[in-house]
Amino acid sequence: MLKEELETIAFLARIEIKEDEKEKYLTDINKMFDYIEILQEPDITNLKPTTHVTELRNVWREDILKASPKKVIDMMLNSSPEREGTFYKIKRVISD
């Protein structure tokens, strides 16, 4: 990238770049472009898309609904500041 291109981009983006910063930005941007060129070199036309780096898969289990013992429910509800029936009662968060 040239200095004039950097100045044009900065103008369009409404960014003020000081004169002493321009060389640093040019160096950094050109390094990024060089890295992008390296990434474009390998032929990837025959590669399958991947979602993960490894072939590991999650082991899922079936969700099974189990009722909690009444003693546990009472202990949990008794530790709350307020309750209404078998529910925690909290202050309204969203008003109408």
C-alpha cells in the first residue's frame, strides 16, 4: 500500500493520522497484506469444509426429567428472601 492510499482511506474514514504515524501504519498494513498472500498460496480446492480442528464429537445423553425430593425443594425455597407457592419471588425487572 502506498502513502497516498493510506491518506485516502484515512480521509474517507474520517480518521486523522499524524505524519509520524503514517510510516508505522504503512509497515503494519503491508505486513498484513503479505500474510494474506501467504494464506492464499495453498491449493484448497479438494479440501472438505471443517467445523473443528479435531475429529472429536460430543457425546450426548438423553434429557430425563426427574422430580426433586420435596425436602430439597423446601430447603431451596426456604433459603430465598421471598417466595410465592413453589416459586422464587423477585422484584420486577422490566416495567410495563
